[in-house]
Amino acid sequence: MTTTSAAHRAPHTSSHAGPILVARGITKWFPIGDRRLDVLHGVDLALARSQSCALVGTSGAGKSTLLHVLGLLDRPSSGTVELDGTDAWALSKEARAALRNLSIGFVFQFYHLLPELDALENVLLPSMIRYGQFEYARRRRELRDRARGLLVGFGLEQRLDHRPEQLSGGERQRVALARALFHDPPLLIADEPTGNLDQATGQQVLDLLFREQAQRGLSLLMVTHDERLAARCERTVHMRDGKVVGDTLPPR
């Protein structure tokens, strides 16, 4: 697999000196008939810049729900999320979507690639959303060249015009990772990124993910139930019953 141009990029910098992500007092509940299901109970979490952190716990611990709140996909019932110094849930829907598009890359267990688009078009999707029809058309060649460079760097030069159904699971996840990194966001969020892959393929995807995280200076927040995978991160946060019950920080 060839090396991407990310190796030559400087790590992310920001005018804000604090953590890339700060969550305070996060609760989340869902209505169930005339009752409610409480999933998160006052979670506090801060993620340092360029830090890799695994969020672990058994099924039902609230990991994915918390990840969706931190990724600005689902509003908390109470509490605040600051992303790069901005109170994200205080923004308008449009401003929050723009912040999410530029500042967070997502990698999910089941890829979430659009079946009607080929690999190159799936990687370009964030720019289609960011720029709109006319600006995207004006910058189309530049954007396509950037997307093509990512996919070639991920060993997919022969798969650019293949749709997801024509790709293996590992290839789909590499396309998804390329899409997540397209705008070079400061934060990468991964939800069980190898949960749908065999061990050997999953290892290859993880090697690629951690390589890109280190080269780009990204912050990485990853949900996993696999302690071996969690051990590859600098920090491990343990959840149980919607609460943080353990936090192993990197050695100083």
C-alpha cells in the first residue's frame, strides 16, 4: 500500500489551546411509550488534541449513543459539547452541520457508503455538501484530484469507479476512511471500525487508520468492545450503565 501525502503535512494547529472536544454533564433519554429510557447519566469527557482515545464497555453501556452526541449527530437531553472551542449545540442547525462537515470525520462499522455512487463519488460527498452545486462544479477538477489521491494512497487505484457492492468489506472501509479524511478534519470518530471485518482485514484497516491519525496529528475517539484494539490507543475510557467508570490516561 502506498504512502499518502499526509506524511508531509504539519499536525493540526488551532487558535484554541485547549482540548479539541469537551463534553460536560451529558444526559440522553428516549421516550418509550409513556415512560422514558435513560441511556446517559451526566457524562463528562475531554479529548486532547492529537490524542487517541478508546471508548469501551459492554453492549448497552451507552458508548454509541455518547459518540453520536459528541459527533453532533444527536442532541443531548442536557449538557454541552464544545468542539474546537465552539459550543456546538448552541449553534443553529445549519451552522452546526457546517462545523460537523469541516471538523469531524466519521468511520462507522457498516461503512454508510451510498450504493448509487462509485468509490470516488463517495469520497467527494462531503465536498458536494460543503460547497453546493455551483461552487462544487467550479472546483470539481481540484476536488476530484484530491479524492483520487486519497484512494490511490489507500491502495484503491483500481477501484475508483466501482460501486460499494463491487468492493470487499476492507475496500469499503478504506473508501469510508478516505471520505472521513477528505477535509482533513481535526477530529476522527470511529464506531467499531473493524466490527464487520475479518481479523486480517480489520488489522490492515486499523494500521491505516492509526497511520493517518499519527501523520495528520488528528484526535481520534473510537468506540470498541475489543480490549486489544483499545490498547492501541493512548487512552482508554470505560463506560458502564451510561456512566464513565474508568479513565486510563497516557503516562506523563
